[in-house]
Amino acid sequence: MTSTDTPILIDTNIWIEHFKSANKEVSALLEAGRVVMHPFIVAELALGGLRDRMMTLASLEFLPELPVAELPEVRQLIEMRKLYTEGIGLVDAHLIASLIIVHTPTELWTDDGGLTRVAGKLGFLATPPFTA
């Protein structure tokens, strides 16, 4: 369960929807200083069409950043946690690895089916509402 101060990693799909139509939960988390970022999410967002592109990317890069796992660590995680055939991709596995190695317990907000399932199994799944 998400506490009122747990850092939240917001997945790419949630950001995309937020940029299309402002999401009050995303805005509240940003205002509360609870959002953390992963550089792979910024890179994925950079591949899309963003309004005010340079400012948006700079703002995202300014957020506190999770550590990035090395590829051998991610491969080991895939085997140890049996993440194969779970319907996640390499970026998703990297996000999960980062959530495991970060020092401050952090949760992931996503609406991707495979990633939701894996994050839930591992105890990293954040679910709105985040504010009381």
C-alpha cells in the first residue's frame, strides 16, 4: 500500500496520458515532491511528440533519479525472479531492477498489464489515489 510519502516512479504510459490531458494524481505527486525518474523513461518519452519539448525533457531530467542497473544485473534478475514470459520488455526489467537496488523504498505506477503483474508480485505496485 502506498503511504503519503513513498516515492513513486511513474511509467511512460502514465506520463503520455498526463501530457495529453493533465492527470490530477500526477500533478499532486509532482507538487508533493514524490516523483522519481528513471533515465530510460525520459528516453522513451523523448521518442514521442512532446509539447514544449525542451522544457518538458529538462523538467523530467531534473527529477530525482533512480539508480540504473547494469545489464548483467538485469539478466540475473530475469533468471532469479523468473521474469521471462511475464509480458515485460527490457526497459520494464530495468525499471524493476532499479526499484530493487534503490535505497529508499519506491513504488511504480503503471497501467501496463505485464508490468503491473510483475510489480504487484514483487511488492512495488503503486495504485491511485495517492492523496487523501
